[in-house]
Amino acid sequence: MTYKMASWYPPRREVGMQMPRKSPFLLRLTRHERRHLEAMARRYTSPYRDVIRAKIVLYAAEGLSNDEIAARLDTPRQVVSKWRKRFFEERLRGLEERSRVGRPTRFSPQSRDRGQGPGL
């Protein structure tokens, strides 16, 4: 007796094959946004996180997929997806650091450098 799979099962895929991921957040930049992001990506004094965010958006505006951007920048795809979506929804303002919940720092980073406060 042979059994047939029910028709509602999806077709089998080869092991290791993934469905292609295509972001629904297509980015188009204004001249001002492009200039701002390019300057941010080139700035050596910028925090690393700002440079990566700017590069993610610039690559996304060129039409690269999240997987391609993640591979170029050696960062997880989920991070690329997060910043692409945030820029799509909030534009440049979305790339700024947001306040976080939790206990506030007791000493500023500058006072730690001067040897004030408890240390190891």
C-alpha cells in the first residue's frame, strides 16, 4: 500500500536550502540624507555603531539584500534588518541612540578614567 502526502503540505525543499529573504522596506534617500550618511560612514571619530548603521542604510538604498549587507559588514542579519526598518519608519532620527531602561550609572566614564570611585 502506498501513501500519498496530503495536498496541503508544502513541497519539500532540499536540506540547507532557505527561502529567499526580501525586505519589504525599500529605501530611497534624499540628497541630504545620502550626504549625511556618507559623512557619518567616513568619519573616523564616530562611534563604531554609528558608522555601521550608516553603512547598512547606504547599502540598503543601493538595493542589496539584508544577507548581502550582513556579509559585507560582518554583522548579524537581524541587526541589518532592525536598522533598515528603523530608518524606513523614522528616517535619520531612527538611527540615533535611544534611552535605555535600567539603573543609571553611578559615575560618568570621565570620572572613572581619573581613578575616582571604586575600581579593580
